[in-house]
Amino acid sequence: MDEFLALLETVLRTFEIGQSPQAFMVLVGLAFARLLSFMVVAPFFGGTAVSARVKVATAAAFVIIVYPSLATGLPPGGRALPFSALGFIALLAKEALVGFTLGFVVSLVFEGIQVAGRIVDFQRGAMLGEVFAPQLQTQVSALGQFNLQFAIVLFFAIGAHRVFIGALLHSFELIPAIKFPHFTAGWTPVAASITALSAGVLAIGVQLAAPAMIALLLTDIFFGLINRAAPQINVFFLGLPVKMIVGVLVILVSLQLLKDQYIHYFDETYKMFQYLLRTFTQAY
């Protein structure tokens, strides 16, 4: 261990980084805790489809970017850090919680989008063909997978990932990594907002699935009228393939509308992301 610290001190001196090896390792560890917890939860980082090595390398690149902001919070004059080993563990837990909360907020909009596909698949009777979505690390329906992948492609196409990553990196200036929060009254609206946002997943799904739901409902009414006129016709087996095609066609026709709605929900999610950052800042 002494050899490693001596080598690290030499490297830091070579790159003109004025911190001690211990302080450097503490800052890097805290930054990794926030960044990795965010990257594990946020769907646009790929979920289980992206290997841990790639995520660690990406987090290391982000640490290099934010390290100057982290170093400004160190005690001046090279004094010792104001916490013990137990305090460092508590700070790691705090950083992981901050990253997880921010990533969870981002993931909710993608959850709502895949729920829209699940609702349509349920109404058209195609719930048996579920697939695994590595970005959400859960099973989704066929149209839910299509909606999710389309949303992620659109998310990157409009550059929304740069906005969220920039806000995440900026969070190290707003929420110091080596300071403990001072909780005061007034956190009830934050909890209520996160709860409402979680409950809004179903609302987002229903709103996005509304065109297909209406088309499938009209299809059911149409086959119901046929059954009344000709009871000998088995409308269930006749209507099942028709509903399959109608659901897919309505989704494809309404892609332009869905695209605009996705962008709107991305914007609303970013506003909630910024609101959380401002609220967390008040605790410091």
C-alpha cells in the first residue's frame, strides 16, 4: 500500500495536481459513487447491454472533467479531511443515493413510454410475446420494446443526453461531494413531486397509447356489430389478427405525434431534474 501511495503521489506531482494521494482517492471514490449509480439506473446508458468496463471507463472520463470542481471543496493549506473512515462510508452512501435519485427521475419517462406499448399490446391480445429490455432491466411487451428503442434513439438524436449529462456533471458544483447535507423543514414538496412523477408513469402511458386504444376500441365495436348481425361468425378468432395489425398500423401512423410527445416529456423530465438539483443544493 505504501508503494502504491508513493507511486500515486509521483503521478499527481507529475501532472501538477496539488492534492495528497489520500485526498485524491477520496474525491475520485465519491465521484465514482454518484456517476456509476446514475449510469446504472439511467436507461440511455444502455443498462445491462453495456458492459461494466465501458461504464467504469466512461465514469473515469467524467471524473477527469469534474475533478477541478471536486478539488475546490478540499480544506485549504493541505489540512486533513474533516471526516473519518466511517464518515467516508457515509459520504459514499450519500453520493450513491444522489446519483440513484437523479437516474431514477430520468428513467421514469422511459418507463412511461414502454407502458404505453404494454397497454396497446394488452388491448390487442399480444401480451405473451414479452422480451427483455436491458435498458430498463425488465420484461416489456413487443410494442413496449419498440416504443422504448424509438424513444432512446430520439433521445440521442435531439441531443438530450448531452443536456442531462451536463446537468449531472454540474451537480458536483451544486452538491459538494465531501460535505454532509443539513436537512431542514420543507422537503415534503420534493417527496410529493417524486411520488407524483412516479404515479405519472401510468398517465404518460395512457396518453401515448390513446390513439391506438381508440382505434382498437372501434375495432371491437365493429366486430361486436358483426356478431350481432351474424352470430354464427366467430368474431374472436376473426378479430384477433385484425386487432394485431390495427394496433401496429396506428402506432406507425402516429409516430410523428409520438415524437413530439416524447420530446415534451423529455423537457418535463429535465425540468424535474433541475428542480431536484436546486432542492438538494438548499441542504448545503
